[in-house]
Amino acid sequence: MDFLRDHPKRPNLTNCMAALGDHLRINMADESIIHNWIIRGAKKSLTRQNGRELSLLKDKRIRLPTPFTFMKYILETYMTQPPCWDTCDNYMTGLANMLAYEFGLRVSEYCYNKDAEDNHAIMGGDVFFDTYLSNGATVRLTSWQLNSDPAGSKKNIQAKNYPNSNCSPSIGIHPSSVNQIHLLLRSQKNHQDGNTRRLVLQRNHKHLSSPLNTLIDCVVTFAKFSNIGPEDPFFSRWKVTRKILHRKMVSKMLKDTAKALGYLEENFSSHCNRIGCASELYQAGYTPEDISMFIGWTSNAVFGYLQTEPPSLFSLAGQEAERIIKNKLPKSRK
């Protein structure tokens, strides 16, 4: 309109508006032709999908919390036997899922990405094992020391020295002798200032069949088999060449587990273990503040992860009505 008012020849208004309409239709994909919120709003309303279609698309993309039944299935399917060359990758992937679920880990904190500028993955030198010796003393070992006798009577054997063996040699520390496992997260997505997050697995001596004890045994068993060094990612192993865990392996196992247990596999990915950890802690009675401190959130992100069923208003109203009626009844009728 400013152009029409200021133009000396005052062109025909109808022709100008028609030309402007044609120009707008031709360049509708380019919002820069008219920087006007009305035009942008009109374009958005014309290109907006149907609400029901959007809802169905969001349902397919939603990430559900991993339930504990997934961990039981993974343990029984992939980890009942010590790892051999044919099963070691599934054993490694299953163990990664279980630890991610236990501590609410981001996938970047246990899957090494060689192309990332800042890697947060746990390395072999970041994991320590406190074990009891036969004389009652306690010694702290690294992953590459588990296949050796702490007293020095047995030599540590590296996997690259026996690439044709079917299974790793059963020498050195027995898993049940490990009392504690320490995992150090030296770098995190929101903490890159050198502050270390310390994760501890403590054996339950009162309940020997505890799932926690099983998890500790699995960590020790894998570390004995993998024969990694301090500069190797903890979730890696040596065959003839090195195999490093990546996030697609984690997601695939979760999707396969979901399918086997009757869930929609598209609702599960590697990040679901973190959601499942937060949701399970909340169901167990922990506050959002406690969960944030445990998992390592510094924002209000925790509230987007707590996927729990809302209370029933009819149920609450019924309970309240029952309480009021009970209090008003004569004592003889209570």
C-alpha cells in the first residue's frame, strides 16, 4: 500500500493486487517475500496437518520408559552363559542396557563415538573392582587385571593372544569375590568442567539372589572376557579386531525385546533406559529433586521424563466420600 500511495503514476489497484497475488502464490514457500505475521500465520494454517494425523504420528515417535521386565528378558535371553566369540556382542549390548537402566545413563556416556569432538563414554581405565583375597584383604583391580592373580602367580592373558579360542580362559578373579564396582563418568553432556560422577555397584550380602548381585557378576564376567586396556572404551572387546558398542546395537536389542514381549518396537530406543530409570525411581517414592541429583540433571528436564499414570478423580472422590460418611456415622454403626 505504501508503494501504491507513493508511486507517481498511481498504477491500477486491481492490477497491482492481482500481480501481488500471483507473486505470493508462486513464492509461497519463501516467507521472506513478505515479513508479516499475518501472512506467515495464513501459510501455517494452510499447511497444517490434521490434528488426528499429527496425534497418530506423535504416538509412533513417543519414547516409552523401559520396564524392568525388559531387563529380565535381556538377562535370560542373552546373558545366562559366559560370553564366547559367537555371543559376546549380545552379552556386551545386554550389559550396556542394564547399566544404562540402573544409573539412567545417556547413550553417549557408554557408547563411544570416534567422530564426536567431546566423548563422554566410560573408558577401561574408569572402571575399578574391589575384591576380597583369600587372606581377607581387599584389593582394587582394573578391568585388564581381572584375568590375573593379584599375588602375581598367574600371568595376565590378552585376548589378542588367543584369537582362535572359543571362550576366554577361566582364570584369575571369580565374579563372586568382587564386592564393589566403581564406574567413573569423567565427562558428561552438561558437566564438562572436570567434575566426575561416581557410580557404585555394591554387592548385597543379605540377599545373594538379588538382581543387583547378578548385574555385578555380569560386569565382572564381561570385563574378564573383553581384555580391554585403559584407553579402550569399556564397552568394547577384542576378537581379531576391536569391536566397539554403538547406539544402534543398544536400540536394536530394545526393539527386539519389545517385539518379543508384545510392545510396539517403534516406541523404544536407547534413550528409553534413561526414561525408565527416572520413572521407576519416581514410582518407588523418590522426589524429582532426588532423581535429578542421582541421574545428573541440572534443569527441570526430570518432569518430562516421569511418565506415570495420573490419579483417578472418581477414585479419589469416592475415597473422600467414604471417609466423610464414615466419620459422620454413629459410633455404634462404625
